[in-house]
Amino acid sequence: MIKQTCDIPTLKPAFNRLKYIVPFGGAYLLLSQYFYINYIREDEFYDNPFWYRYLFMFPVFIVFRLRMFSAWVLSEVVCIFAGLGAYPTQTNPKCAQGPTKPLPQDSEILSTDYNFETIHNIDGYMCDTVSTLRDAMRYWNMTVQWWLKNYIYVRCPIKPLRTSITLFVSAIWHGVHPGYFLSFLTIPIMLLAEDLMIQAFRTEENSWIYRKLNWFIRSRGLDYLAMGFLLLSWKDTIRFWSSVYFIPHIFSVLFIIIGLVFKPKQKKLKDEKDNIRQVSQGIGKKTD
């Protein structure tokens, strides 16, 4: 029988996560005093020029992310102190999934080296630095993303609508506020635009600059989507989006059209075919 030699260590892994509360929480407490969502609900806000209204999304979304990062890190710390989600590292545990390898059967004693990757729910650095919207979503609320992928996306029988249906379920999970549905159901449009533009224009030669440009565009798109999450009501969300002229919506549609027009035709050279296939497969795997 496999035996555990000692109690699962929790203090060090808990403090390894808790250390992020200082920068996240401190920045949130500071910035939330100056950039708060209720200001957007006031008539006075719309007296400001367009550039001010558009740029105001950026710090508001930062405040929102810091609040969520802090809450998720604290929830991870609570789970760690309770011993929840601890598995031996040799079982290769993954977020939400738990062990992905069987326990070794040739030893009576387990290694005392554990990790808590199973309850790891947020990777703030990756969430903010990856270049595509698809990848950014993978590192946000990761346990829920895993559940949505494996229980909704994978099981959806209508393949062309998998992403839209999954995001619709996610909107319901968040609540019944119209802002959630407005934001979540905009994401498939942005994802399609991103996919088509990548297939049409990203190459090995321009990959570095393209990733930087794509990061900037997807970041501004997330700023815009966050307004639906924060304003919640149909009236407030549409009022704000219309005040910035639905620019991310319009650009997404333009990118879809441009991407379709310039989408690569069938290549004659084998290496060009392989390159397109690899890009498509890489995007397809990162749908949650």
C-alpha cells in the first residue's frame, strides 16, 4: 500500500501565492480611488471629449483586473491552507483536472513534494502579456475555463457554434445582467476576426511585430468588453459603447472582411501548407 510520510506542507506554497496580494491589493486600493465605474453612469462623464471617454476604459479595466486577481489569489490561499487540491508532483497535476499521471506503483512511500496546481485559478502575468485574445482567456479564471471547455465546448454537437454556445453558457453562469451577454456574445466576433487576420497576415518573418500589434488590439478589445461586465445594464453598456462609437465592434467586422479577402489560397509548396496547418491547429486548441 502507498503511504504518505508526513503532513502536506501548506505554509510555503500559501505564502508563495499570498505575496502577490501586496502589489495587487495595494494597487487596487490606490487606483480605485481615482478610476471607478460609477463615474461612467453619471451624465457628467459624457461631457468629456471622446479621447477621454475611450482612454478611461484602460484604468477602469486595470482596477477590475486587480480586484479579481486579489480575490482569486486569496481563494487559492484558503484552499492551500485547507489542503485542497494538493497532489504529489509526480502525478503531474493540472489546473482543475487534478493528477494526469498514475501514482507510482513500485514504491511504498510517496514523495513529500506536493503542489497545488489543481486549484491554480489565475496567472496574471500570462493573462496580461500573451498576444492573442484566445490565449488571454486561457489564463483568466482557469478552473472555470477548464470546466467550460470540457463540459460545454467539447460536448457541443454543433461545431460551428461551439464557441458562441460556450460563451452563452458562461454569461448565464455569471448572471442574468444584459451586460454579461453583450460582452460574452461579442467575443466570438473578435475571435473570428483575430483568427482570420492571423491566417491572412502573420508569417514567420513578421511574427514578432505582428504579436506586439495583436497584443495591443486585443488589450483594447478587452477594455471595451469589460465595460459590459462592470456596467451590467443594457442602458448603461450601450450608452457607453455608443459614446465611443462601437469602435471595437466596427474594427472586428472590418478585420473579418479583410481577413476573408486576403485569406491565403491553396499553396503549392509543402512547407507553406504545413505552416498554415500548424497555425490553425494552434488556434483551435486554445479555444477556452
